[in-house]
Amino acid sequence: MMVPNMHLLVIEAPEIASKVKAGQFVIVRANDEGERIPLSIAEWDREQGTITTIFMEVGASTGTLACLEKGDTVATCVGPLGNATEIAHYGTVICIGGCYGIGSIYPVARELKAAGNRVITVLEARSSYLIYWAKKFVPLSEKIFNITRDGSLGMKGHINRLTEIIHSLPKPPDRIIVNGCTYLMAHTSEATRDLGITTVVNLNPIMIDGTGMCGVCRVTVGGQMKFACVDGPEFNGHEVDWKEFLSRRKAYMSEETLFSRRSEPKTETHKEGKCQA
Amino acid sequence: MNEEKNPEKQSRIDLNRRDMPKQSPEMRSHNFNEVALGYTEELAFGEASRCLQCKKPRCVTGCPVEIDIPGFISCVVRKDFSAGIKKLKEKNCLPAVCGRVCPQESQCESQCILKNKGAEVAIGRVERFLADWEAKSGEVDVPPKAKPTGKKVAIVGSGPAGITVAGDLVLLGHEVTIFEALHKAGGVLTYGIPEFRLPKAIVAREVEYVKSLGVKVVTDFVVGKTRSIDELLEAFDAIFIGTGAGLPWFMDIPGENLNGVYSANEYLTRMNLMQGYRFPHSATPIKRHKKFAVVGGGNVAMDSARTALRMGADESRIIYRRSHAELPARLEESENAEDEGVIFSMLTLPVKYIGDENGWLKEIECIKMELGEPDASGRRKPVEMPNSNFRIEMDAVVCAIGNSPNPLVPSTTPGLETTRHGTLVADEQTGKTTRSRIWAGGDIVTGAATVILAMGAGRKAARAIHEYLTTGKE
């Protein structure tokens, strides 16, 4: 666990590590009874042959993954799937990360910087203690903005404060790329629509095979049916039907809550009542 | 001489086509066990004895892989089952599968001379009996393997075509590796066809068999993503592409992205590959919908509708735009479905899905159809009847109107030509594609078809690949 409820998983997968590009994902199955779930790739080491994913524990499958110990194996790890992020010299790009997306936006920011862009990073979380990897963004970013719901770090509020950030810049950014929860991506897209700034989102719908076979990840983009696994996962955020996307993502919410959280904090927690020390 | 007129044979013609024992509809619609239980030895003998052993057997011409049908049947009559299975396997390396899912009624059995009397020999059932006998006896005959040639072949996809090519080439001494995108081998046999029609243990057995011959099976490997075809060509001498038809079609009508609207691939994959029917024991969730509809009339549609019943649906309904006579499903499957309580709404076409406030399917708006003039397929074309729209309440609908080939491999392999249907261009006799050292077969070439055709294509490609590996001629 890196920060409460957010887990980092390093998987030895040399074939995937040798091919992966920013913006791609893997499908992971924790064990033989496990569900296949897509996880964005946040980091990789081609020499060590490892990939790193960061995920939030929300239900059965992520719970099982969260309980893995160092040296354990996963039943399936397949990829790299989806299309890579389009990297080019755009000028100024704002990279927004929230939740697991702080991890997956990191290689995007790195590639953009390498391609000669000015990168401005925006990290969003409920509170300061939920922000991770902040230091990794320092050498890449011209500027880093933090937004926390409780105001414990940076600006107080949520992503609707993005417009203030944009207006504080000498000139509007040429592109915005956002990775994270549906609300973050949808609200970012809403905020930038009228400003006419290209906004790229990395969608994370329910998937099974991840190769275009089942169609469960279908999403309406610009009035057309697209499969996020093979046509995406990145799309123009202004064209995504967010209401439909959110409702499809929540399709199995009641099944997910059949399970309670199964991992426990690894560090000693404060016990209520008497202090033992 | 016409066999039928032969007085001697006439006298012993037995028109009692032996029925296959089945689980009762009441029982089987509540479990996932196999519906058809298979012939006993006595039934198999009785059925085999009805074969007239025609000198010019027409059944063989009806078989896409030309199995010596009278040959294996006569072995059953002699009760030499071991010889029978050997005979079968000369041409068909997946008899336990084909004996279950081959459309025999439109292939071998349709050509049987006894069909004129309405009692064609149940060739498929005898085939299945032999395959099951072999499995039970535990004496799986492993044919002799040729000396290693040092040549390496990569096979993309572990469905019926890929398994066939792998089995044939490994016996010829080549080193064979199968790459499978999913976590279990078998292709459509594993993710698509339900347990009650093709037990997964049988598919696993076939996969284990080719593995026992020395074939390496690499799962969780997406060719086109994990490695491209061109990268594989660096490590392998030849490649066979058998990636099937896995891209689901939708109807392009309003409301198709509502929750509760599934492609047949999704619904069946959740159930079969992911074992959703065991949820929450297995972690992949599946809804237990009460009012369930399936659009389409093929075997996949029947599989979906029957699966829904087993998951406890109060109503499972097939919605098909033509009439009963045009159902593309095997008669046996549509009858099984009907016996189990699947309702058939024929000459009906969905035009719109209507959702509730939470984005879940609530109703289907349909229109009535009538049959007009025959279309290109030779079937009478369904025509909409104006102002016949009506709505039915539904919790879920499965779209089972077909699949096209998955573009993942063609789109990542320069120079591999495709047709306008997205299928690969390949020589009919050899499976040779437009690229050097690459062959293809099965649904990726023909579009969605049958297991036996995929197997037949695999056989031919294996022969051509062997020819290339030994002579260098493509």
C-alpha cells in the first residue's frame, strides 16, 4: 500500500515490459477464480523486465490483488493492450492525474517532456496524504498544482478549479491529458469544452478479454460506438458520452459490494481507548 | 447397383434410428451438466448395425474432412472400438468435439441413403460414442512421431484450427508453439460453447493431448500486441493464423449501450470462460436476469437463451426476424431450447432498446416482419410490416447476430491482405496468405463457420506448411 487504499503492484513480465508505451494497460487476473480486470501501466523497467501498476482497492478483484505479498504470482497478466498515448510536440501540455491516474499519467508526462513539451502537472486527491509520487513529477514539470478536497495541500476543492489554473498561465495550454476516476475525466472535459482546449482522457471501463472480443467496454464517442480496449483507451474527452460511461462502469456495483474489503493496513494502527506504548 | 434395391440388404434394413439419451428438460434447464448423455455400447452397436455399408458411401462426400464413415462404423459393429477411434482420427483429430457440435444433419447424415426412409444413420452420435469410449478407457493412442526436423512453427490462436495444425505438425517432427490471447486454450470451444453442450473437460482433454505430443501452449499472449507477426517470424520458420471470428456485431439501434444489453460473446464468455455461473465462488459477476431476450437464431443464440434459463430466468425468449424454417441453428439445438421452455418470437425485429432512469434496459421496442422474396442467401427476405411496433418488458437482451474476424492481427501485419469482410485472403487448398511463410485457416479466412470446417482448413494448411518446411517451396 502506498497511501491508504492505493496499492502498487510490480509484476515481472519481461515481454510486456519490453514493448509497453505510455497510456497502455494490462489485464490482470489475481488467481484461478479471479476476474479479468484492466490496470493502467504506471512504470516499467525494460532491463529488469518488470511493469508497475497502481490501483485502488474497491471490490473483490482489487481486494485480492491488494492482499498479494512480495514474491506471489498472479494467474494472468496480459498486454500491453490498447493504443499508446499520442506523443508529439504540442507546446504546453497539462497532465492531470487523480487516484490511480497519478501513476499512469507519470509516463505520459515523461514522454511529453522528452518530446520537447512544457509539462504542467495537476494532481488531485481528497487530502494531501493521498497524493503519491509527487517528487517524480518535479523534474518533468514546469509547474505542479495540487488540488485537495480538504485544502490540506495546494488549492482547496476539486477539478472544477482547473479553469483558474488555466487562466493563471500566460497562455492557454495546447493540450490537456487526464487520467483518473470518471468524475475527474468528465469534469475536466466539461471545464475545457468551452475553452476549446483538446482534452484527452484515458478510459477505464469494465473489460473481459481486452482484445475486442466481448464488447463490454463499449462507449459512445462522437455518437459512434467504440470499444475502449482496441479503439482506445484514449479518446477526445469532449466527445465521450459520460453519463452512459458512468452508468456502464457501475453495472456490477451491487455484486462488488458482496465482498468486504479484505486487506488490512500493514502498519500498526492506533487503537481506540488506551494507548499501549 | 443401388444399395437400397439389393434384396438381401433390403431385408435387414432397420429404420429404428436410436435416440440419444438426454437429461429431461425439467432437470437440465436447472443445471449446467451436459444435456445429451451419449450412447451406451448397446445403443452404439444397434445404431452402427443399421449402416448399409454402401460401396460408394455418399456420407463421406458430405463430410468436410472426408472421414471414412463406413469404416469406423463397421469397427463399432465388430465391437473393435480401438480400431474405430483410430479410423476416425485418421481424418478428425477432435472427434469428441465434432461428435457433439458438428451439424451432421446438413453434412454426412444428410447424404445417408437411409434418409430417404426418414432414418439416416446417426453418424455423429456413433462418432461421439467412440471418442468418449477412448477417453473412458484411458488408452489414448499416441501415433508415432517423426524425427525432429529442427523447424519451428508458431500458431496464433488455440481454437479448432490451431489445435489441428499443431497436432499434425508436431507429429511430423516440427517444433510447435501455440499462442493464445486468453488464459485458457480452446478458443470458441472454451469461451463460447456452454458446458451443457460441450463439457470443458473434453476441450481440456484435447488440449492436453496436443501438449502430450510436445506442443507448447503459451496463454496470455496477444499476437499483434505482446509480439507482432513480424517479430514472431524472426524466431519461427512458419506461422499459422487461426484467430477466428471474434468481433461481435451490434445492430446499430438506439439504446444498445444500456446496461443489460450484451453481445453474445460477452454473455457466454462471462459464463463459460470466467465461470460466472459459479459467482460469487468465481469472482466474475453475472446478473441473474428474470426476463431475458436473445436476438438471433443461430446456435449461439440458442446457447445464450438456454444459459439464461439455467441462471434462473423466468422468461427466456428468442427474437428472430425470419420464421422457424429459416433458423440457422441446428434443429437439435432449437428443439432442445424449446423443450427447456425457451419462447420463440419469430418474424420480429428489435428497433430500439428503452432504459430506466439508472441506465438499465427496461423494454424492447420491436416491429413485426413478414417474409418477402428470396435474398442473396436464398432465404426469403424479412420485410418490416408498417405500424406494427410493439414493446416488451425485458431485463436483459443478448445480441447474437454474428461476428466478424478480429482485426488485431491483420491490422498489425503489413502486407497481409484482407477482403472487404475483414477476412484474410488465403488459398483455399493450402491456406497460404499473401505473405511469405504465413498461412491461415478457420473463421479468420471463411468468416464465422463450423468447427469441422476450421479443422479441415487446419489439416490442409498443416500439409502445406510441412511441404514448405521440408522442400522450401511455398
